Amino acid sequence: MAAAVTVFGADYSVYVRIVRLALVEKGVPYEPVDVDVFAESGPPAEYLERQPFGRIPAFEHDGFRLFETSAITRYIDAAFDGPALMPTDVKSAARVNQIVSMMDNYAYPSMVWGVYVERVEVPGRGGVADEARISSGLETARTCLDTLQSLMGDGSFLVGPGLTLADIYALAMLTYFIKAPEGADLFARYPPLEDWLHRMKGRPAALECGIG
Ligand SMILES: N[C@@H](CCC(=O)N[C@@H](CS)C(=O)NCC(=O)O)C(=O)O
């Protein structure tokens, strides 16, 4: 029987990985459909009917179409059985929302685009890294890491006693950040976060989603 859930996007995408991690952690089977938004010709025209901004992922469940990773992951958590990815207590839920928003608005542009893409992808394609962008990305990254570490305290997860969307978002972004030498050097100054990342990367969902 075909899976009722379809995820449109590419394996390498941070946001596609977040959606897939959420599905695997919940135990929901899904069908991945490859969409390359970075193709020279741009996103396929029919894909824009699913995601009018041409970003990945897009999602469909039994004919219900959705885009924006924050909406998709909260839908997955609410619509399917399996371990909850949001805490029930309101303050912890607010903390998860704060971290998710911080990762979207500050960590993704600085850690993934400012540091990883600039240091690893740009030279890999024969370009010259923009050092000013990397420096400024590292500065914002430091604030993100300080915040994550102080919020996590002595716990095993970023918020509360169990896995939440905060862990999933941070996992998908930090694994790219540390591929850049400056990212790895900075991250090494946060041993509790290093231990957390090691545990997260060892989860079956991370292995299934090719994150490591
Ligand atoms: N706000 C979107 C962001 C998704 C996003 O930026 N995806 C990246 C790949 S990780 C993308 O599609 N980039 C294509 C582009 O920048 O043109 C969401 O939460 O789903």
C-alpha cells in the first residue's frame, strides 16, 4: 500500500531533514519525492503549486497539502500517534517554540549559509568564500550556541526530559555547521552540546535520515 504521507524535497536539505526526522521519530511511513530547487532552470513549475516560494520541503497527507516546516512538523506531531515532539507543559512548549524560531531566524542564516555554505560549498564549486560573511556568521552562531547550552542545563535534551522539535531543528542545522573547520572549532567550546549532538546523531532516526 502506498504511504499516505509524501515529502517533496531533497535529501541534503536542512528543512527536508527536519520533516523526515519528525516522521521517523513518530514512526510514520512516508514516500520521499525528489525536487531540486537549486536546478539551473529553477524549481519545476508544478512544484510551485505546492510551495509557491519554491522552497523545500512540501508535504501531503491524504490529499491535505502543507508547506512551511514549522507547520508541517507540528501537524505531524498532532495528527499521528507516537512519541510527542512537543511538551504538554506550556512553559516548556514556549521554550521549544523559542528555540525553533531562533534556529529558523538566526542559526539557519548564520550557521548554514554564513559559515557552512560559504566555507565548504562555495569553494567546492570553484568560488571564493566571503570572509566577512563567515566572521559575522560565526558571531551570530556563538550567540545561538551560548543560548542552546544555557537552556539545556544538565539535561539530555534541549528542553525537558524527552526529544522535542527543538532537538530535531538543532540537529539538522548543527551537523552542517560543524562541517566547516571554524564551525567545528567553535562547537568544541561547548562540551555539553557536543555530547548532546553525539547522542542525537546516534538515534535510529538520524541514521535513517542519513545524518551523521
Ligand atoms: N521557511 C521554509 C524554509 C525552507 C528552506 O529555506 N528550504 C531551503 C532548503 S534547506 C530551500 O528550499 N532553499 C531554496 C532557495 O533558497 O532558493 C520552511 O520552513 O520550510
